[in-house]
Amino acid sequence: MKKSILFIILLLLIAFDCAIARSLVFGGDRDYPPYEFIDENGNLSGFNIDLVRSIERITGLEISIELDDWNKIVQKLKDGKIAAIMGMAATPEREMLYSFSIPHNYLQMSVFHRKPDSFGTIEDLKDKTIIVQRNGVMHDYLIENAITEKILLVDNPLEGLKTLASGKGDYGLFGKYQGLYFITQNRLSNLVVSDSAIFERDYSFAVSKEDASLLNALNKGLLLIRESGEYRELYKKWFGGLSWFEENMRNAVMWGFVAVALFTSALVGLSLWNSTLKKRVERRTNELAKKVAENESLRAKIRSLHEIAFLMEKCSSEEEVYDLIVKAAREILSFDYYSLDVLEGESLVVKRDSQNIAVNSSYPKNDGVAGRTFVTGDTIVIDDVTSVADAKPSDSKIRSVLSIPIGPFGVFQTISFQPAAFKNDDVELAELLLYHAVGAIGSIRKTQEIRFIAFHDSLTGLYNRTFFDEEVSRMATSRNLPISIIFCDVNGLKNINDNFGHFFGDEYLKTVADIVKGSCRTEDLVVRWGGDEFVILLLKTPTVKAREIVCRIEEKLKQIDTFPVALSAAFGVATKTDENESISEILEEAEFEMYDHKKILKGSPDKV
């Protein structure tokens, strides 16, 4: 129900945005497949192109797309000649120049080099000649980290890879999947890519800092496309899934069976010649059968992981994601204890654990193996905790540990009472599970953030009128009678703004809002109604109790002496006692009483 309400609200907000829509130009790189490129027929193509067309359709925005050299597109955004860039890696430095949407992809930048050269760590790049795209994210990366002064700039990744293949430069830093695409299409057979990415960032729409309305429309469009399932289809079209891995597993199993059959047949024949050899045949057959069974088990684990990942995409709360992490971990891993810890403030707090070992419910975010995992962002596998200095096992039975970061959100640990219990397959599957969890949690938090913005006043943090309109029909039922409404109007705000400035007026208004909120009960709904007006909805509250709350607010306002003028407000109270009365009538009655009160205050010089 909550997701449906959010979906309707987003549609209404988009409809409002469309009323003031303007023709927009979105820019992109002309040679950046599979994200955005001009195909052999001269057509605009790629994931980003399809994504923009979907957003254009669902939001009603009028968007034209321009592809050019990357550095020219970046300059056009800086000059205000285009409204947005369709895909840009979000870095702290770029966030100072542009506003970024909710991520619509994830960018992995890797090291490319010639055969038979090799690449191990970042240190291998020191003082080497590195080829990067001009004004690209890796150009910024090299400069910011002072890795080398020998930077060879090119206009696009294809030019860079061809330059590297020709013998110039030592390494090239480009997008992994895009680079592999170019190598295949252009037969650059002397180039290879490193196994791991050296740079990973959210890949988002980028707009100017001043264009908040466009940013909001893009975020709403992305949420709606995700809600409808259209995003998933676009992603599958351009990037596929893990089907390649499943296919490899099917081949492995098939050849395993073939190997078993052939090997068994041969050894059975030889067993006629030698009874000792027969025993060896049986032993070897059992070994191969065991490997086949292990492959079948791995395939089942991958299938289970796919199902969990699909369910994670549909989660509307982090609690649901936590439960799915635990469910999947039990199916793909063997362990004696687990703990799922999430960052809250400066501590990691245990959200889920198997409760068969006594542990602290929270601990500093940089403490122990879990803290090291969170701070470094690296998976840690410990075969024997007795050999690790910073391991602090809470139970003497603990021997091996698998500790995996949940992105910036926390850590997931599994523990075994056996040494060296976690194999490479376990680590890779668990990391893949947590990768999906990071995406799900990030999406949920972004949705909550947008929902908060949609339903809260940005200055005071109180609920806004939109939220009131949504909730009042649900709350104004007979079982909640009597329902009282307090209408509050802050006195003298215009004079304060005129005489002391709007910043001072904002602080004045926030102080009143804090006092109003602090004087009410937890279950009371406090809303910023307009510029200097507040409304309080009180369930199961008669008039006399509502007036007591008004008295509390007035007393607290009198105690504030940090402003050059006294804090004061006019109040009106009205109560719904009959289910046939409408809330709008009660609200209007409270407002009229407030105006009467305001007239009285204007006649009293010490109150104004």
C-alpha cells in the first residue's frame, strides 16, 4: 500500500513538473558503448539512450540527445548549453560542480595493458606513461592521487586502446566492459584487461547545481521505471545477467559426466586384467562423482542466489533485505555462527545473528576484524583466528572467519568452528550476494530520502501539507474521536524578516516549530501549513486537552529570550466529535478562532 501511495505521489509530482516542462538537450559521449554511441547506421544507440527515452515517455519531458567528443560535452554542460549529461561517474570533486541523480548504473574502471606485460597493484602505475580520456574520470583520478606525471590524453577510449595496442604508453585506464567491447570489435588481440577494477563509482545523470527541478524529475522518473520493472529489462538488454556463468556451470557438469562415463568404462575394462586396478577405478570414479556432485551443488547455490537477488529488488524495507541476506547465506554457505552488523552513527550495530554465541550488540566501527573490513571495504578470510593479531574471538571454539563489507552500510560475518572452512567459491558467492544487498539497501534509502523530501518541510523538518492531506483520511475515523485541531499562526514574522533579514526570520520560525513539536505528544501530527502557520492534529483528544497543549506552547514561547523580539503566536482550537463532521470544517473553525485570537493580540501592545 505504501509503495502504491508513493507511486501515485511521484506521478502527481511529475505531472506538476510537466506543466512547466521545457525542451531539454541531454549530452553524451559519441564513442562509449554499450552505454552511448553512434552505431554503424548513424543511429544513437546504447543503454543510456534507451533509459532517457523511457524517462522522457514516463515524465513527459521533451528531451533531445546530442552525442559528441566527451570533453566537448562536459564543456557544454559547464557553459549551460545542455541541460544534463546522461552518464557520469560521481566523484567528490565532481559533486562540487554538478548535482547527480540516483545512480542508474555502476562504473568499473580497469587497467588495460599489452601482452605479455602484467599488472599487479596500483604501485605498478607509478611514474609510468598512462593513457586516459581527456576530462574523463580516470584523468581526474591520476591527477588527484599524484600517480604519474606521464599522462597521454586521448579524445575517446577507442583511440586510447588503439594507441596502447600500437606500442605507445605503458597502461590504459578505461571502463572494463566498454574496453572489452572495443578490443573484440577492433581485433586488438595484443591487449588484455586486469582481473580487478581499480576504480568503482556510481554512474548517474549529471545536471547543473542550479537545476533542482530537472534533478527531481529525473529521480522520480528513475524510481517509476524501477517500480514498473522497465529498468530491469533495459539492463538485461544491454548488459545481460549471470547467464554466462550458469552456462559455464552446465558445461562443467556435462563434461564431468562425460569424463566419469569414459573413465569408468575404461577402468572397468582394465579391471578384467587386474583386480588391484579395479579398486583404483572405483576410488577414481568416486572422486569424479564427488566433483560432479559439487558442481551440481554450486549450480543450485547460484540458482538460489538469483532468486534471492530478484526478491531483493522488490524489498520496501531494509529489514526485508536483512532477512533475505540471512536466508541466502544459510543456503550457499556452511557456518556455525553469523552476524549482520549495520552502521549507526559511529558504531556497527548487530541487526541479525544466530544467537548461539554471546556477542556485544554494538561496537566501534573500526574495531576488530569486522571494523577492518568496514573501514577498508575489503573482504577478509581468516583460516585460523589464533594467527591474527587483531582478531578478538568472543568464543574459544571460533577458528575461521569470513568477513564481507556491505558497501558503506555495514559488515556480514560468518564463523566456523573448523579451520580453513571457507573456500574461494564461498567467498565469491557471498560477495555476489552482498553486492545485490548493497544495491537494494541503497535503493531503499534513496526512496526513503525522496519520500522524506516529498512529505516534509525543508526548513523545519515537520510534515508538510501534502502529508497531512494523505494521512487525514486514514486517521479521521470514528474510533479516533474526539479529534481536535490546533491552528497556529506565528506573530510578526514579516516585520522580523524586514528588520533583521530572512535568515534571522528562518531561525525564529525554526525555534517556534521546535517548541510546538516538543510540546506535543509522540502520536500527534504536527504540520507546517504555510509560511508562518502550523496545524496540529490530535487524535482521541477533547477540546480541554487541546487547550492545555496550547497553554504549554505559549509558556515555552515566553521562556525564549534569545531573540530581540518576544516569540508569540495566535492559536485556534476546534474539535470533531461527530463522525459526520468533515475535517475541513473543523480546520476552518480552528482557523477562524485563530484569527479572533490574533485580533485580540494586536490590541495588546505587549503581545505584538
